[in-house]
Amino acid sequence: MTEPLLVVDNLKVYYYTLTGIVKAVDGVSFSVPGSELAAVVGESGSGKTTLGYSILGLIPPPGRRVSGRILIDNVDITSLHGEALRRARGELVSMVFQNPFTTLDPVRRVGDQVVEVMTEHGVPKDEAWRRAEEIFTKLGLPPRLLKAYPHQLSGGQRQRVAIAAAVALNPKLVVADEPTTALDVIVQEQIMELLDSLRRQGMTIMLITHDIALAATWATKVIVMYAGTLVEYGSVEEVVGEPLHPYTRGLINATPSVDRKDRPKSIPGLPPDLRRPPPGCRFHPRCPYAMDKCRKEPPTLIEASPGHYVSCHLYTEGRR
Amino acid sequence: MALEAGRLVSRAVARFTSLFGQKRGRYMFIAGLAIVFTVVFMAVAAPLLTPYDPTMPSGPSLAPPSLAHPMGTNRLGQDMWARIVYGARIAVFVVFTATTLSMLVGVPLGLLSAYHGGVVDRVLSMIVDAIYAFPSLILAIALAVALGPSPVNAAIAIAVVYVPTFFRMVRGEALRIKRMEFIEVAKAAGLPESRIMLRHILPNLIYTVLVVYSLAAVDAVLTEAALSFLGLSVQPGTPDWGYDLYYGKDFVLSGYWWLIFFPGLMITLFALGFALIGEGLSEMFRKQV
């Protein structure tokens, strides 16, 4: 197996709010090899977006990384500060956001916005423009659109521009936070194809999504998060094909599908308040298989089969 | 007081122009621009618009409006039209100097305060709020007294008074823009803070600054007139609308209405011009955004 490109090691990110400490990410560890499209799947409030922001060192206040390390291509991004951190953003890791209607500066030409990412990282202006044209062509945008303002572009085009800016410096890792949620299904398909082609060219993509169907179609690895913890991690075939954790199964059963006749079954109950997460396994109040142990002891992440990790007491003693 | 007056004027303007319906923003803007340009033109081309020297007698004392003196003459026999035209120079100078100065101080401070937050923000906000807590006209009078009467000092006094308006509007707007996603994107792309502030936040503030500039100018017109009315701006005898208003007020009861009617009209028109520009702009931007 190749050297992992992204290593997240016991990451804890808490938000210190006036009404209590929100444990948005609470002890998450995993590693992703290079050239993978790893999907982080979970409900709203599962901590998946916070995880994404943490990878860029962009945790919004009052949030703070309490512990843990994040290595990208063997660089510990949590140890970087100031200028070094600024440089790492864009060159080592970059981000594509959810809503392309708000992620581009409305008063500046899109070309300027792509070019400035490069010039602010030391690329000479002429070369930056030449490269911007190249990237636009590569991402299926006519280079004349470099002169356009965001409001002159469609949603799909804007998201392509956002991706162009994100990949301008050829970073090792691109975190894409719900990049297709604001777009219609056809455009969604095109954007995912684009991300997939970037992956095939060697970039690693971390896709944050609530849509397990999207993950099943495009991801190579799937990370399932619940209430700030990682509950299952493995290749897409394993996690979607043979889900182990009851929550993953619940998610899959809750996904509507065009050719499925029965109604999707939702998971009963609501995700817990992360200021006061339930003791033991955080999923136990909603889990159909909850045992005594689940209420008392938090499960540890175990390797159920090679490369397939799950955090559930059902599997800790080797029983299925 | 001047601020309230300005607000009343702009509200009246907004109500009046609602008659234009859909395109009223643009009509207001164009009308305001026309008024302001006319006044600026009067100031620049004053010698071409009147044959008389505004400080020298050019006819009989207190002559009513006639062909030779379209706005009449004052007690010293000075032509009122000449005084109005030359008076525009002081008004234009003081209003633009004061408002521009105010903008040049208020906008960077507001931006800095919003972007940095923390102690910088708290200290700046505290100082600015202290200024803002004063009634603006009283503060302008106090400053003008302290600095000594002259148009430059009047401009400085007015500038100080309207720094808080720019500061607060820019700070509030910058805070809003700072929370917008494209700023997060810029950070994620590793752009330095100075660039985010100057190339992403500032350009997005231009609409706000333009609107605040015109509305502050409305108040500046009125405050300038008030200061010279009180003898805190120009030397006595200098053509100035506020001063002429002061000088003419004693003759009104005797029926010499033209001594205050025309200076008063000009002050109102000039203020109205800026109010129309400001309201028109904000209407147009609201529609666009």
C-alpha cells in the first residue's frame, strides 16, 4: 500500500459557545492514500464540515482544535502558522465550497480571482494568466469567460471557476464541501465527473456530502460520521456494499431511489445535542441493536476486515 | 439636528419621487446629479455668470428683483445673484472637502475595525461612538469655535462630525461582507489578509460608501450653512449662502424677502441634490443586489 496522503490522528475540535462546549469532532482518526476520492458522509451536525475546515486550519471561532494532528503529504498542517499556513492553503490543500452563487466575489472578474490565487503564491502574472487559460480549458470552460463577472455565469460554470481557483496551484488535496448540493442533477453529474477526472490525474479529493448515493457513485473511500465521531470507514464497495455499522445501514435504507418501490426508511430519533452527547456509543439511543454495553462504553475503532474499519460493539468481540 | 433635517429631506424626496414608479431610482439619481452639477458649475464659472463683483455695490440699496438684478440687491447695494453664484464656491469647497476628508478617515478605520475585530475594533468603536453621541451640529460648532472661523476650519469641523457615519456604515457592511463565503474561499486559497481586505472587501463596499457619501453631503450642506449663519465660517461680507441668510434675516419683517429667499433656496436645493443622488443610488443598488 502506498504512503497515506492524508492522515487525521485523534482530531478533536470543540466549539466554545455560551451555552456549552459543542464537541463537533471528537476523536476522529483515519488516513487516505493518494489519488482517492474519499467521501465523508453524515447528517447535518455530524461534524463533517468542521472536519473539512479543520483540514485547512480554518475552524471558525468560537471553534478550536483541542487535540490531534492532520498530516497532508507528511506536512503537519496543525503545526503551521502565519505565512507558512497561508502558503499551505492553496499549494498543499484547497477547498471548494457548497454554493457557487456566494463563493465568488461578485464585483471582480472571475479570471482575476483565479489568477490572484496564483500571483499571491509567487507565480508571475503572465504565467498565471497563461495557466488560468489552460485550467479553464481543462475544466471545460471557454477561456473567454476569464473576463466574465460571476453574475454572467451559470451555477455550473461558477462551480467550475471555483474548482479552477482551487486547483490552480495543483494542490495535493482538495476538500470539496457539498460542491454539488446547490446545483441541479445534470450539472451535479458534470461537476462530479470533473472531480473524478482530477482524481484520476493524481489529486486526492475529500468530498463532504450528506448524500450517500452520491458517495456510492463517485467515491473510492467512504467515511461515515455520526455526532462528531467516525463510525465506519473503508472502500466504497465495503461500506456501501456490506455496511457494518447500524447507522450506515440506516443511512443507506433512508436513501430514496428511483427504481426502488418501497419508501425509504428513516432512522428514528434525532442526532444528539453535541453539548451533551449520550454516554457510551453516541448512536445507542437510535440503534435497533443497542446493548447494555453500548450505553456505558464508547466503542473503539476496529479493523473488521483489512481496510474496513468500524466503531461498534457488535463487532468488538469478533461476533457479527 | 442637521442630521434629522437631512433625513427629513431625503424621506420627503423618497415619497415625492415614488410617483415615478419603477425607474424612480434612476430618475432621482439623474435629477440629483443635475442639481449638484449646476451648483458646481455656478462655483466654477461664477465670473461668466454675472458681471458684478459680489462684494461691491452695484445698484441701489435693497432693490427688488428686476432685469438688471434678477435676485434684487441687499442693503449695501450688492447684487444678490452675484452673491449666490460666488457663494456657491464656498458651499462647494466646504461640502466636498469636508465629506471627502470624512470618507478618507472613516472608511479605512471602519474597514480596519471590521477586519481585525478584537481590541482594535473595541477602542475605535468606543472613540467613534463617543463622537456620535454628541449632537452633530453642537459638536461642529464647538470644533469650529475652537479652530477659529474660516472655511477650511469649518470643513475640518464638519469632517470630524461625519467620520462616525462613514465608520459605522463601513464597519457594519464590512462585517457583513466578511461573513460571506467568498471571503472564506479567499482564505482557503491562501490569500494574505491585506489582499482580502483591499481587493475583496473594499470593492464590495463602494456602493455603500457612495450612498453614505451623498447622504453625509446633505448634512454637510446644512451644517456648513448653519456654521456660517453663526459666523463660524467665512469673514463677514464674503459671499456665502449661510452668511447671507444671517445678514438678510433682519430685513424680512420689512418685506425684503429676496434677501433670504434665494440663499435659503440654494441651500435647500444643494442639499436636495445630494439627497436625490443618495436615495437614487441606494434604490438602484437595492434592485441590482
